[in-house]
Amino acid sequence: MFNLLILFCVLILAAPLMATPIDHRPAFDKSVYQGTLWTQVNPWWVPNKPRQDYTFGGPNYARKVYPDAPVEYWREAMRETQRYGMTGWQFELVASTPGYGYTFLEVIKAAEGLNEEFKLAIFLGLYRPEGGAEEAWQQLQTQFDIFADAWRKSPNVFRVDGAPVIAIYSSFDYTVEEWRMIMERFEARYGKAIWLINFWWKTYDVSSKPTQLREYLPWFDGVTAYANWSSQHQQELYETIGPIMHEEFPQKIFEGTVHNTYAVHYHHGGIAIRLSEKYRESWKSMHDCRPDSIMMTNLFDHWENSLVLPCYEREDFILRYAEYQMSRLFGKKFHTATEPELVLTNYIDLIPFTRPVCFEVVAFPLEGDSEIAIGLEIANADGTIVHSFPPLPMKLNQLHTLVFRMPDNFPSMSERALIPRLVMVRNGEIHHGNWNPPTVIDTSIRTSWMFWARSTRNALPLADGNDTWKLNGQKNGTIDWRQTNGFGVFTSNVVSSDENVTLRRIMRNGMQWRSEAAKNMHINRAYMLPYPGGALNFYWLEMENAAGNRFQGFPVWVDSGLRPGTVEIPVKTADGNISGHVVEKARIPYFEYPCDVDTGSLLVDISGYEHHGRLQQGGGVSYAFGSLGSTGYYHRHEGETENTPNPHYRQDASGRGYLHFDKADKDFYMISGGTAFPYASTYEVEFRISEFSEETMFLLGSANGQINLSLNAQGYVCASRGGAVEGAAGTAPQTKTSVTVVSEKPVEFNRWYRVAVVYDLKHLSLYLDNVLQGEKAIMPTTDHETIDHLTVGSACGFLTVPQHYFSGDLRRLRFYGRNLAPEELQNYADEK
């Protein structure tokens, strides 16, 4: 009995020790790391991204003009982030691309020329090669040898107890044993390091994280994360791992991650955006879980749109908000303004019947205890104030976020755009802010998921209050491109009281069209405007100073007159009913690909939207999901591809062109995000075959079920819709329902057919040579707003996996953002 009692007491005393995981890493003092603020930095997304000839990614770019020299533009970006209290950067290195080591040397040199307070760490992408951990170590050694001396000696490399910090991006590519081998060899060659693992890698199941942390953390020094999650995922994640870090690994670094968005332009996949709500909730999650430090994803990723660096779309809102939150979380200094600092946000574009039309004002604390009232005025494209939100009184002794929602009965669908501006009442005086860029009201598909943010702190003041510029004598509304044979005369006498204005810019559809050095917006100049085709274009003038502060004028629209009049389109309202709304025909997007001339590897859209596709060969998908590198708002994809002969272009005896496909080649075309319409739509294709295939061949394919058009092995035409793979923000789809409509009889060989697939939010209808073949009932779903790229000549497996290739000929493709009536369908025999 006595022995059993002793054993029982020993077990009781040992229980806490048994619950504490064994720590295989040397002890260190993490206090120097606590309260730090970081961002991940990609070497390929440089701060001086061109503003006009857009490179890979979305159309966004830095708020101000950066130097051309690498060391200088990196240093200027460091200075810009340090202004808001950022400790430094975790610079991404990909071990399989050793040349980025030379880029890191440039970054170290840039930091050393700034000041010793700005620090650097490494964010390491050590992706698993075919040769496994042994080959990975060789890659890592090759890259680190490039900058090893600077790594050891530079005062700008952040150190914890003398050891530099390495955050591992590709953490779970290797077992714990493999990491031990890599880390031991590394530290024997380069010295001790502090190793942080990215716990949000590959497995995105929150429930798996406790097991992974308990397995890996005893061999690492802490955690970080590269974020691409929804607000719900983040909250669940930190509620799960926070207690583990605080209770089981309190000696380890617990780096929390803040995320503003993940929305890929090429296929419109990622996180649903609700203005700045996701970003604000991300900071709230940090307050709840109390990490040691903060990582912000990502400095300048305009592919994922997770931009921390002050940019054109959102100015410096992301960093300014971070500066405030760091003051609340860690007691850091927040530099309050002396005048009210109000940030007005609005969507770049929006489908109003799928979500509320909202605007947002974030009011930062002001020096002193100032009382103000904040309201909004909302104008339409004609410059008419269509709605006013009365000013709401508040004290600027703390941060405020106001959300202004348009009334549910406001006819948003009837407007081309809604343009907001601030109204502030202070000391009995009414002050009007500058107009924000417009929220374009979409009728059937979104072209961007992002939002504009404009701060009163960054607005250029006007010398005399005059804010009017004109295009062909009009200060708002619409001009007819035909009236002056395409010439646009820009006139303005707008002058800023800021003496540091450096640029005057003409913006077209939200993007820079022309710019020149100037001290003001004085202009009287005629330019030949690009022909808008069937699209509506809009222009505004703006001026900018060296810091990126700006004034922008009210937009003026340009119409070619190609699609006059109005038309009724079906809309699913919030109560689930389908109702008709009358809109301008010219507002409805469409894309037209005649295929009648040799356009190389481009599939050229002649509609006016410049929404071109790109040839993919041999079953592969080229860089950027097979899409064009140059992208923009308003469906624009007009990038350059390699100038190679098009093996598919043919001409018939009359000289008329078409595209010929052989499924054995596994060739197809990819058209970027913003193509496969989620709601009312029409898809038209002219095709010809010379033989049947043993399996189904696809003329058109979508990865998320918006449209699939195929020929089965018996030669019947099949059109299907539904069966979404993914819902918004990577969630499960709301419905798996799908329908297929089949032609009444098989097609014949060596004859051109015109097929049309029409969706009116109630039925999917199939036409062959303008004759209705059948229809099936299916209701719309918001699932189809995401993953909306399209393939021509193949099916598109999720996400960009071509399959079931087409053999035959294609021409005269047209995709329309509404349900065309039978008499509006193109006649297959029409030679126009």
C-alpha cells in the first residue's frame, strides 16, 4: 500500500511535466521580437510596377512614382512602410531560384542606406524537389552562399539573441526528421537561426492544426503564417491555436497574421470582399488571441491583391489602420492628425441585386477632442445627387467605422455608376470632400472584387475651390464619340494650393491613359480617343504630388452609339423572386471573337471591352493560369503573348477565317476571369466537325459550372449549367444542382452549325441554327460569381485543368451578359 501511495504521489507531481512538450530547440529570449510588425515581400512584385503597360496581376500599382534603380526603389518602399511603424520585411526567397539571392543583397544594401532601425528577415520557400530533402539542402546552400557574408554582418538583419530570423513558407513539405537534417547543416554552415513555421501551409483544415503544431513546434522556435483565409477561417484558426501557443509553447514566438484580401484577378477566385470589413475583422482576431508580433500578408502582391504598400486603389489605408491597431495592441505610437482624417471606401464595381450597395467611412482619432458630423452625397453618372446620408455626429476621440447602405428600394440597377463624396460638418461649417472614383453598377458580372479608399489626409487641396474639368465641353454625363469623329478635347483650370504637384493624368476606365509632368490640371488639349465599340468608356482628370496625394475630377462617359436604347433583363431579388429591370443596352457586357483573321496566339475580342483570350498548347497551362499578363478593370485583358504562328488559323475558299482544332494536339484558348456569366447570359458558337469522337468533346468549358457546351460521342449537342465546385471564399457551393439540354438530333459532318445557349434565370435553353432544341429549369446561385474564367476548345476542370479536347472548326463566338431573344441571335448563314 505504501509503495502504491508513493507511486500515486509521483504521478501527481509529474503530471504537469508530462503535459509540457519537450523542447528540442535552444532557449532564447523572445522579448526583442515582441511587439514587432512585419510584412512578407516578394522579389518579383517590385514597387515601381508600370502604371500604364500593366504586368502580371491585377491593374493596381503603387500610390506614388518610385525610382527606377532597384536599390533605390526598395529603399523608398522601406521608408514608406517604416513611416507607419513597421519593424521590417520578411523577404521571400525561393531556394530553387538562386538568383533571388542577389535581389536580397540589393534589399540589404537598400536597408543599410536607410537606417539601422529597419530590419530584415527571410521568408523561405523551400519547396520539395524530386530529390527530396537532400536536394533541397543543396538548393538552399547555393542560394545562401550568395549573401552569406551580409547575412552574418549586416546590422539590418533582425536578430534574436544574435540569431537571424527565418520564417519557413513551405513548412509541411518535409517531415520533422528532414527539417532537423536541413537545420543542423544550415546552422553548422551559417550559424544559429530562429526558425518560424508557417502553420497555414497545404492543409487548410483548422482541425488538423493542433496535431501539426504539437508535432513540429518542439523542433522550431515559433509560428507565423502566410494568410489566404476568410474572416471565419481566421477566427476559428486563432481560437484553436491561441491556447496551444500560450499554454503549451509560451517560450516560442507566436506571430499572428493580419490579412486584407485574397482575390485572384485571373479567375476571380478567393475571398469575398465587403469593403474593409475583412481587414478590420482580421485585426480584431489579433486582439482576441494576443500574439507576440504581427505579420501582414503581403507587401505588394497585385496577383492576390493583398497589397500593404500604399497603392492607387486603397492609398495608405492598410498601413494607417495597422499603425492605429499596433498602438492598441502593443502600446506603439499612433501619430494623430491635426485635421479630421476620414477614409471613404466604395466598391470598384458591384452587382447590386446580389449584395447591398454600401459605402464606408473610417474616422481616425484626432488630436484633441473634436466633434464633427459625417455624411455622404451619392451622385449618378450624370452628376445628379441621387441620395444623401445626413451627417451623423461623433467625437473623434477614438476610431469610428460607419457603414452607409443605400435604401433597399433605391433603383441601383438603373444607374451606370454611383459616385460618393464626404460631407463633414465641423464648427458649424459644411465641408465637401473630393469625389471618389465611381462604383460601376454591373448588370450581370463583376470585373473586379476590390474597392477604392480615399482619405481626406491624402487629398490635394484646391486653390480656389474650382473642381471642374470638361471633356468636349461636358463636366459630367455622356459624350457621343461620333460627334467629333473620335476627338476628345480635355479642358481644365483646376489648381492645387499644394506646391509639390508633379503629375497630371488622364484616366480611362480607372486606369492611366496618359500622363505628363505638370504643376496643376491646366489643360486644353485634343486627343483621338480610343473607339469604345460596344462598351461605355469613362474618363477623368487627376493631378498628383510626389507623395502620391491626389485630386481627381468627376468622370465623363463616352458612348459610340453602337448599342442605343434600353432592354429589360431578369434579376433575382433578395426575396428570391425573378423580376425584370430596364437598363441601357450599352451597359451590358459582351465579348465577340470572329476568328476571321490571323491574330497569332491571341483570341481577339472586337466588342470594345478588349477581353482577349490566349492560346494554350499541348495540354499545358502557361504562366498566370493561361491568362494574359496585362489586365485591367472593365474586363480588359489585352496583354502581349509570344509572337508565334497560330497553327489553328485556316481560311475557306472564300477567304473567310476560322480556327481548326485537333484534339490530339490538346490545344485550347483560355479567357480570364470575368467571362463566364453567373446570371442572365447567352453563349453563341459556330462550329463544324468531320467525324465523331469516341468521347465527349467540349466547345466551351467553365471550371465552376456556369456553362459547358459539348458534342457527345453520338454527335448530339449538349449544353449544361450548374454543379458548382466552389462557392464564395473557397466555401462549399450552395447547391450541386445541374441540368443538361440535348439537341433533338445529331449534327452532320462538314456543315457549319450555329449553336446558342441562353439562360434567363429560370431556364437553360439550347438553340441549333436558331431553332429551339429544348430547355431545362434551373435557378441562379451566387456560387457562379466566382471562378468565372472560360476555355474554348476544351472542358475546364477545376481550377485550370483542360480536358476533353475538341476536334473540328470554330468561328464567330459571342458571349453576351443577358438572355438574348431568339430574333437577336446571330444567324449562322449571316456573312456580315
